[in-house]
Amino acid sequence: MTAPWTDDPIRVGLVGAGPWARAMHARMLAAGPETALVSVWARRPEAAQQIAAEHGAAPAASFDELLGSCEAVAFAVPPSVQAELAVRAARAGRALLLEKPLGLDLASARTLADAVEESGVVSQLVLSKRYHPRTREFLARAGQLKVHGARSCFLHGAFLGGEMATGWRLEHGALLDLGPHLLDLLDMAVSPIASVRATGDARRWMELSCEHENGAVSQASLSGAVRLPRALTRVELYGQHEELVYDTADFDHEEAWPVLRGEFAAAVRSNRSSDIDVRRGLRLQELLAQAAGSSSPGS
């Protein structure tokens, strides 16, 4: 059990007012006690005003106004927007809570990572599954095994319609949206990924083949365009040990948010980022770029 929070809450400004900002970021940050949601800014002022009103925050008239109101900034916007604005926030000395991927391409991700390093600000990546206690238990068990091979998948139908079928997701598909989660888990559970190749169409179904530094091989299936009763996220590890399976089917995902919030606040107060930071985001972006570069035309 973690110790109760005794410091003043971290004053956080939220950039974005879309479905993920409403469903997770605003609720998590406003729940405290480690953080306080103090302001919200978005390109649609009416959406920012609505979220701000729901959580006792102030709508900001501009991004600069938001920066002036807070000590940390959380981003819930498309990757291209995050990559641009997070650089400005870092240079203004604000801690960053970043979404994956860092940007739409490797160049913009590197620019952001460089800005964070040069500014010396704390950064943390919202790899949501990494903050769930069951994920941490799985990774701890995996660390004791010599894995020969792994299979994994992240499948859902959100791109078929609904509020999560947003423009950047429909254009770039599952590789950029779902790929970071599986690549992160495989990189941690098996051993660092040495190379990754992709086949298929990221807007329909994509297969990733990874070779790991320990000689193991893993597969990852990605799709946001298949009709399923629920999202399916699964990792299977094989070797001379008994099969080890990670499956989120019975997860209560709400368990992850207090962990994420508490660790971000602790990182800001100590001025020390965790290992789930912008450098981790850049590592995953490098793998995404490698996979995209190996895929067939039109994928």
C-alpha cells in the first residue's frame, strides 16, 4: 500500500477535449489527491469549457494561457498536435504527461525527446496497460523466464465507428495506435527487440514479426477494424517453462489510473522521471518507424 499523499497537488493543465480526454485524462487528474486539474484548452472552446466545468477547472483561452496556469501539462490530442505543443511546454519548463505515439513520425518524436532532455523537465508516457497491477505482475514473472517465442494480439472494432474512430486513427491505423502497447510489452517480457518487420494493412489487419536480442521470435497481430464483443489484448510466452499468458479480458482498467496519477505526481515532485518516459516513447517510435518502413506499399 502506498503512503498517503501529503504534498500540495500537482497543478495540471489538460490539452484536448476529445473522447479520451473526457473518458480518462480529465477524470483521473481531477480525482486527486496527488493532482488537481486547473485548466483545459482545446481547439474547440466549447468542448474545453464543458470539460472544465465538469471538473471544477478553468477553460484557457489559449495554449499560452494554459501554460501560465499550471506546473504540468497532460496531452490528449492527435500525435501531430502533441509533438508540436509538447515541445513548447517543455521549453516553458512544464512537466509532461504524454500520449503514445509521441508523434506521427520519428523525426517529430526525436525533436520532442530532445526538447525534454534539453529542458530537463519530467516526462511520463500514458502506456495505460503498464500501470495496471496485473501487467506488472506479468512482467515480473516474465523476467524470470527464458522465452523462446511469443504470440500476441491487440484487436478491437473501434475504428468501425463511434467516437474513437478519429481522423488520425482512421488514416494511420492500428500500427501507430495499438502497436506501441504490444511492442512495449514484448520488448519488456521477452527481451529487447532487435528488429521488427510488418506485413498487411494497418487500417485493416497488420502482423508484426520481431526478433529479440536473446534470439527469441515474437508475433503481434493488430487491428482496430474487426467486429468483436470486446477488445482483445493477449500475450503468450513460450519456452521450456509452462506457458505464461497475459490477457486483459477480466481487467478492471480503472485500477491503472490511480497508479498512473500517483507515479506522475511523485516524478514531478522529485524532478525524476520514471522509466516510462519520453525516452521510452522514442524507443517505441523507432520500432514503429522500422515496422512502417518494412511494410508493403499502401499499408
